[in-house]
Amino acid sequence: MTIGFGNGNFYQLYKHDNDRFNELFLSLLSCDKKANAIELHTLNEEQINILLDINKDILKDFDYISLHSPDVYNGWIFNKKLMEKIKLLNRKFNFQNIVYHPDRIIDFNDLSNYKELPISMENMDNDKTKYKTVEDMKYILDKYNFGFTLDLQHCYVNDPSMKLAEDFHNKLWDKIVEYHISAYKEWYPHHTLFQNNQDMIIKSLQQQNAPIIIESAFDAIWDHEMELDYIINSM
């Protein structure tokens, strides 16, 4: 099984957003090598620059590395300079997936030109007006041949019965390259599953050969180990 965390999961404990690249926090995310995947969640171009500068051996404990890209537009202008940096970063870390939020993409043709990058689009939560449905996601994934990062918590907040997740699997199973998983608590998106009664989110995992990135936010250091064990034992 390929499973692990996003490096932003401890954001409540960081003194600065850039602490997500701190060696101590990154080492915690391997859970003594029980977790073998990591998603590098970047918020801006400054954090891409940090990743370009760090020693790649800092991630040696992870077999699977993906990138959650920052916004690639400055207003309405496509940031080609940022994309060139992401290409360099991909050569450095050999990402298996680079995730984008489709609601932040002005023109999908801008990204479709980067065929050397393993780009995927993520389904959106109930705060968004688009890219929540199978129809919306299927349209862009078929037209532009992107991969699909299926966020199961986003499915839950749109449809607590989780039929939406089932529909995504039925219609887009061959596009799924990664899962995002976490629980939902009001006013607290991406809460911990072990503290909530939302096991249907875990049970909706249908392709356990696809990498699973846990996006739960932790307010205590060792909560991430309990979350990892809970998810694995609940499958």
C-alpha cells in the first residue's frame, strides 16, 4: 500500500508556513517508515524556490512523492516562469503526480502543453461552484487527458451518502492517480478521521493500489500516527 501525508498537515503547529519544509516535521511524516508517501503542498512561488534549494535526500524515506502546485496565474496571466521552476523541480524529485485545483485554472490549454509533467485535477468541495460533479470533471479529464486526484472528503461534503464517490469510481476509475482522504468537521475542513464517525469516507476507497494522501490537520504531534493506524485498520 502506498500511503502518507501532505507536508501541510501540521500547519497549526508551524510558526511560519515555510516550516512545512523543516527537516524535523518532514521526518515525522514517515511515521518510522510506516508511511511511504508524501505530498509537498506549496502555497506560492517562494515555497517552490525553497524546494529547489533543499537537499532531495531530505525525502529519502518516501517512495512516492507528489506536488500540490501553487496557483499558476498572476491575476489573469499564466506564470510561465513558475512552470519552468516546476519542471526543474520535477526533474529533481521525479514526481508521480502534480495536483491542481481546476477552479483556479483560467485556461486548461496552458497546462496541457506541459505533457512531460504528471498533471492531475482534483474534484472540489461544496464551497466551489464548479468541478464538484462527475460531469464537470469528466469533461476536462477527457478533453485534456489529465489524471484525476479524487478527494473523498470533498465527495462527502457534497454528498454525505458517498454515492458521489461511487459515481466518480464508476465513470472515471481509469483516470484516478491519487486519493486525498480526511474527515469533515464544521468550520474545520480536513479534520481527523480517528476523532469523527465518518468511516464511510475510508470505506469508499475502491482502488487501494492508488496512492493515498492523508490531508487531515493535526493539532498535536503524534495525532498523525493515530490517524495513519486508524485509516489502515478501517479499510
